[in-house]
Amino acid sequence: WASELGARLRGELPAMFGAGFSMSVPMIDTGIYLNYLRGRFLAAGGEIRAGIHFDQCSDVPPEFSLIINCAGIGARDLVPDPALEPHRGQIALVEKFDLAYAIVCDDSPLCYAFPRSQDVVFGGTNDISEERAVNLRETEEIVAECCRVLGVASPRLLEVRVGLRPFRRSGVRVERELLPDGRVVIHNYGHGGSGFTLSWGCAEEAVQLAES
């Protein structure tokens, strides 16, 4: 799949890598991007309400005839869907330094670095766990491994974040379902760590299902 997207093999990789490939792909600054999407949603007449909890999809007030379920790991209990499992991800945001490209190393230990406008993302972890608290030892290991791979001195740590990626063992679910009262639910969850990558394609499919 990578070769069809213009991937270049080892000869053009930075010197610190022994094997792999490089390629030019779009990369987003997720904080800026989410604010942009939020603005589009509100401008289109959408409304964001915090502190709302549903035990099941049928708990959504009856005036809403179409429900889009993008509950992430919460869909495990909401649907319910036992195929969902939480893949815990911890990242470190460090002070911005000169990094001209993003790196992803899949070999153990997992290591990636993404330059952004105001910082650099160092990662990370991918463990099946519900734990949302920051692990200080993991922070040290993440920063040390990224610095070792990149051959840079340790930059100033700005923030550490932890989230649960909604991985679904049976694959992403984009599917139409009818509730007992006849209302339509479009399920769109289970993207694991590929939510941004798959978002537009899944959204288009969800719209098609809603209009069918």
C-alpha cells in the first residue's frame, strides 16, 4: 500500500534509521483542526451540550429521529459492544525544536514524533488498559526513546496526556440500525488509533447510510 502512495525505500531515509520507508502525506495539527471542525459544526446550526449521559441509544429524547453514534470507547456499554477494547495511549508534548518530518517506529518500544506549530508530540504507549492517570515512568521512557532515535537532547516537557483509543477487534463499525421505536441509529466507532485518518471516509459512508 505504501508504494502506491509514493513511498521511498531505505536509501532516502535519515541516517538514524536502519530500515523502513519515507513518504509525503498530509499531516494535521490536531488542536487547530478540531477547533476548525467545531466552528464549522456550530456555524451549520449544531449545538454542543456537555454533561449528557445515556445508558443506551434509546434514551436519546424522541424528538431526535436520527442518532449518530460516535461514542468511541463508550459504545462498549452504550450499544453494548463487547468487541471494543481500550488501547491506552500516553504521549508527551515537548517544546518545539527543528524537526522537518514525522517519524513512526513500529518496532518495540513503540516510538513516534510529530512536529506541530507550537510543540512536538512524543509517543507513546498502546496497552489494553482502562487507566487514565499519567504514568511518570512511561513519560521518562517515551522522551528518552524519542530523543535516542532522533539523536537530540531532551527538550523541555510541556504536558503529558492520556487517552483510550477505541479499538474494535472485529473492525471499524459503520452500520445502520433501527431502534424498537423505529428511529435510525448510524453507528460510527471502533477506529482505534486511526480516527483522524479514517474520519472523512467513515463520515461519508455514515451520511450515505442516513440518506438510504
